[in-house]
Amino acid sequence: MWVILGLIAIVATFINLYMYIAGKDYKLAMAMALSFTALTICADYSYLNRWVKVEDWAALSDVVPGMARAFWFLTIVSILLNIAPVLLELKNKK
């Protein structure tokens, strides 16, 4: 599930950037992209919760460290890409 939500977040981010470049209202796409980014992280934590319940410590110790770094990086990139149009609008208004 988290893969699907992540792909939707990526597509929504590109729609956000495209709509800004096209001069259209991009704020809904921005909100959707950031929301799907958050849902992706929630879905992954739910998936990891299953491993905790069955006490699959080997799987957790193998996956969690890399996943944590990946989610931090991807979340920061998502935030920066999605707020870029807002920052560019502010810069152009000055």
C-alpha cells in the first residue's frame, strides 16, 4: 500500500510543478502531494507494526535503518518540491 501511496505522491508533485509552470492554480495538487507523502509514511509504519506484533526482529533490524533514512530524504525532497511554487511566487512579487 505504501508503494502505491508513494507513487501517487510523486505524480501529484509533478502535477503541482506542471500546473505552476502552466500558470494554473496549483494549490490543490500541492496539498494532495503533501497529504499522500504523509499517508505513505503512515502506511509504512503500519506495515512495520505488523512485524513488531509477530516479533520479527530480524526483518525490522534489516529494513528500518535504511527505510528511516529514505523516508527522511524523500519527505524533505517532497516538501521542497511542493513548496517551491509558493516560494517562487513570493520571490516574483517582490
